[in-house]
Amino acid sequence: MNQKDEFKKYKKRIANAKYYQKTVGTDQGLTNERNKRKSKAKNFILKEANYDELKMLERAIRKRFSILKS
């Protein structure tokens, strides 16, 4: 995907977040988008990831936690 398409997707996401903010009355639109991405990642992990990918992900998470603790 080129940069122009990425920018269009970004603008659409912001527009959706603003619409959500107007209709629901909260500023949760952007949080909602982030949660959608998280759930997509979880679904990938549960359905499509193989053993090597899961091990790599586990190492990355452990490394990140060790950085946060220090």
C-alpha cells in the first residue's frame, strides 16, 4: 500500500472517530479504533500464527516488560 492510500485510511479513521464523538458524545472514537486493531491482532494470534511466530511474540513481550520495569 502506498503512502497516499495510508493517508486516506488515516483520514477516514479520524473522520469515523469524530463521527463517533458527535453521536455518542464521548471522545472514545480513537480508543475504539485502537481496540479494533488489538482485537485483530488477538484474532491473528489465535487463528493464524504458527509456533515460531508465537515464540517470537512472547520474546518481544518479555523484552518490553523488562524495559518497562527498569
